[in-house]
Amino acid sequence: MKGDRVEIVVDAGDTTRTYQVVASRAGRRVETSVRRGVVEVSEVTRSGSVVRTARFMATRVLALVEQPVPRSDGEVPVGEDPGT
């Protein structure tokens, strides 16, 4: 969904660097995967086509923060209690 984003904090030797991958248009989403020591964050269309991808060595990634945009349709995010 437009506005979904993932922040990646990477160890760059003497400092850290922060990168963001954002779903830039309506209908796009951000997906993350970890394969063979590589963290891959991709912006994907509704049909599954990859628009852009960011790849990082898993040993260098310090934090991977997924920040979904708040849904207005009453959907409860995973892990939250619907009674609160």
C-alpha cells in the first residue's frame, strides 16, 4: 500500500547508514526476504513485478524496521489486540 516503508540500518565500518525503501504509488507494497546471507527489500506492484530492489549483506545489517501505513478500513495489524 502506498506509504508502506522499510528502513534498513547498515554497518558501514566506522559509522552506520540508514536506507529507506518506500511504496511510492497506490497498489504497490514493500517485501523483504533473507536468502543466502543477503537481505533483499523490494518494491512490488499488484501484479508481482519488481519495481526496484535494495540488497545488503546480512552480516552488515544492524536493523530492519518495517513501518506499515495505518489502514483506514478497520484492519487490525498482526500482533495487536483488537480490543485496545
